[in-house]
Amino acid sequence: MISRRELLTAASPLALAGCRNESRYFGNTQPPGRQHLICATIDTGGSLDPARSADFVGEGSILRALFEGLTTYHPQTLEPMAGIATHHEISPDGLRITLYLRGHSRPRGAALPNTNNLRSELRSGTLTVDLSGLPDPPPDRVPVYWSDGAAVTAHDVVYSWRRAIDRDTAAPYGYLLYSIQNAREVNAGGMSPDKLGVRALDDFTLQVDLRAPTSFFLELLSCPPFFPVPRQAIESAKSDGREERWTEPGAIVTSGAFTLRERRARDRIVLARNPHYIEAGLIGLDQVSFLFIPEFAVGANLYRSGRAHFTSGLALPPMVVPALRGKRDLRRARAFGTFFPCFNTKKPPFDNVLVRYAFNMATDKRAITDVFGFGRTPARTLVPPMARYRAPDSLRVQIDDKTYDVLDYDPAGAQALLAKAGYPGGLDSQGRRLRIHLLCGSFADARLHCEILQQQWQATLGVEVPIETQEFGALIQNIFSGNYEGITIWNDWGFYLDPNWFLDQFVTGSSVNPSGWSDPKYDYLLAEANATTDAALRMQRLAECELYLLRAMPFFPEYFDVWAYPQKPYLRGIQPNAMDVHPFKYAWIDTNWRPS
């Protein structure tokens, strides 16, 4: 096992000096002799409590390995598959959904796809994950069990969702439950959690009342705030006066393919195979280790040396773009994610929309994507490209006697609008140069990102742009509380494939709105769009919501992201997808692999 000292040593930029070679692969390809997968990932110092996690990307991979959702993701298309729930029924008005959990003797309604469907896709050639040797999934009448041997029931789900929406839990993504009746009111403290529109009809039947028809509700069930958590472990820790201890090794009770063996803060998390898992026969790995890296370059160096078998999609720095170009072990997929730095619209000068337009029009986004590479593309909109959704392609705004497309890169137009807002040449009415604080995380790549923006804005707009870096935890707290000046670097990756993921965070009262902007009309338009049952019309109305949001411009869309990471050629069962989510229960190491 790698020591903390070795991790820090791997941060040296000299370790990459020899990576430009003629090999077909990036570094060491000697497979290990056992089924122990090692992943290098960014450390966000977060929680293993699904309700309290603020990071669905780094922590999300670990949470999904530890806890089974009511639905899970198809490993490539990301469509919902059977998890704890196997069937569902939706009422004619779309306001009630009944979920039948594993353990139900006679589930009704539409069946969710399961591992058998994956096997049929493999035979038809539409799936590239090798599932040919997997055993059949267990019958639906067999329940899911917690790692302590107790069955997971609908009562556990009710407990978990009430806990997640309870104001005292302070769930960062609690707003994802707002599609459930009374969830918003409970989260605001105006109702008791037992008023949440969810009930257990019996041990294995769950009934949910929705606030409005929600076409993506089954996808929501794959997100961590919806994961059932073990009441027995949480209440035991709470009785000892330290509820947070339930996620520690030896105390945690899990339902996923793995259990928690070891956790060292700022160092690593080690997972072990869960023999109680509902599809334990699928699991090829004995152990999965997540090594927390302080910088992106560390992950690349660990991978190159063979001390990590793959990295998360976040863990590649621009400096390794040339070294990985053309390598067979580079995995890449267009991400359902966007970089969109946000303005603090509650404070001058960004309480003026003309200033916000000016900064967007002064940003050469192509220059940024050229640096960060791997196929990232400049963005004009918030929602990434996706099937059946046509995002706005322009936004023409008339100011006095001139019309501007405020989504364009237009330095002259940016200067004119900044002057119109009262800052000609970047100077205020007293001749002082405008200072725009730019906030970002403490990673080296974030600093580089800020320096590019700093250079562009100073040259085009004549403003001063001091850069401030903060650790991830402090950064998140300050952004969501509005406790920052100027602009913050921000990005997001959707965890269900629907435009609403991006649009919903700007609704009034959202706990993850980085800008402070809100508008009751926008709230109404988005609610009306999501209540539309005609799928094509709903997408059209969502595009109108996005256009309304872009007109307010509480952020500026910078670029559409990609997932790019190296993966050892002997690691099987993991494929790139739009959300960088990987079901480790399908992963295994080909210990006999050799270069062809």
C-alpha cells in the first residue's frame, strides 16, 4: 500500500518529465496479482453520509459502491435500472408513483431493466462491458440485505427520505427531493418530516406522492440523497451522542457491493467485498482503494508508475495532454457537465446585468479550451448538448439603438456595455480602476484557469482582477452563503440526464445557487415546464426557461466539459460515460493480461 509520504513525493512535477515516450500506453502496464483496484481521486474532505455529501463526483463513486439506490445507472446509457426497486406504477395523472422493492412476492407495473438485460445487450453488440460470465441476478422476491444481515425495507426508505429533507440534517442536495409533495415546506421548517409525501404500504411497497408530474423521478432515485441509509446504525450512534460516527469503519452498515474497511482522513478509503450484497456473485474485486490526491499531477504520476490503476475523470491536468495524446489507455467521453463561473448578483458591480454581459462577451472561451484540451468545447449555454433538447443558440439584446448578441465573444461590444454601465475603460465615476475579485479552489488547475481569465479581462476591460484561492470546504460554504466578492469559478456535472439538473439550481430557495440570483417568474416557468407531460413540449419549454435564465445571466457559460482519464488495459468492466459513474460490481482485473 502506498504511504502518505509517497503520495506527496508523487506531486513533484519532475515525475512527469520522462512521460513523453513512444510507448502505446501511459506508463507501467504490469497487472497486479490480485483483485485489488486502486483509484486516484481528488480529495474533497466530504462525508460518507449520502444525505450530507456535497460532492456527487468524487464522493459519489464511493457512496454508490457502499449503498444501493432504489434505481441504479445503466453502465453506458445511464438510464435507470433495477436497484432496490424492481417495478414501478405511475398513476394516470402522474402524481403518484408506487415502487415495488426487492423482496415483494408479487410486484406489479413496469419492470426495470436488470443484469439479464445487460447480458442481452452484450449479445447484440450494444454493450462493451464484458458480462458474459456473470451469474443470473437473484429473483425479485429475494430482498436486499444490509451488511449486518437485516433486510432493507420500504420503512427504511421512508426514514431515510424524511431524514434527508429534515432541516436539521442540512443536506446540501436536499432540494432534489422537492419533487415530492410537501418536501419544500418540510425543508423550510414549516412542516414536520412525517408530512413528506411518502409512505410504506408494507415492507416492500413504497408509495410516493409528487408535487407535480416528474418525468425524471426514476433517475432521481439513483442520486445519493435518495439512498436508503441504515436506521439501526444511525440511531445507535445518535444514542451515544455522536451521530456522525455511524459512517466510521466498524460502525457503518451498507447495502451496496462493498463495505468500508479503512478510512484515513486526507489519505485514503479502502472498501472490501460485501458478502451480503444482493448480487454478490457479480463482484470480481476483493478490494477497492481510493487514494486522495492533493493535486491533479499526483494522480497522473501514480497512474504512470502503476501505483494506481485509473483516475477519476477530474484527475488529469493540462500538462499531461501531450503525453496522453494517442495512448491506448486514455478513456474519454463527453461529460454532462458545464463550467460556468458565477457572479455575486447581490453585490456591485454585478447587480447590473450590463456588467455581467460585458464579462461574458470579453471571455475568449476557445483560448481556455485550447489550454485544458481533451476535446472540451466553448459554451454559449448552460445545459450541455443532449438528445431531444435544443438549447438557445443566440440571445440578441437591444441597448439604446444597438443590438448585441450577448452570447458572442465580442471584445468591442463588451467594452461598450461596461462603459454604458458606468465603467468606461474599467474606471468608475471617480476615476478609480474597478477591482473584480476572482475566487477559486486551491488546486493548481483552478489557479491556472483564473490566471487566463484574469489576463483576458484586464486586457479587454481594463479592470483589476485579484485572485483568491480557498480550500474546497470553505469555498463551498462561502459560495452558497453568498459570502464572496465578484466572481467565483464554478462548474457542475449532472447526475441525471435532464436539462432540469442545471436549470433547477437557480430556483428561489435552492441551497446550491452560487449567484444569489432569483426570480419568481423563472420559478413559475420552470415549474410549468416540468409539469408538462408531453415530452417534446416539455423540452421546448425548458429551452425557453434557459433563454430566460441566460437573459438574466447570473453566470456566464464557459465550456462544456469532458471526462478524460487513463485506465490500465488490464482493468475490465469500466467504460466511459457522460456522468463518470462506474458500477464497480462489474469491474475486475485481468491478472493474465499482456501487451499484444
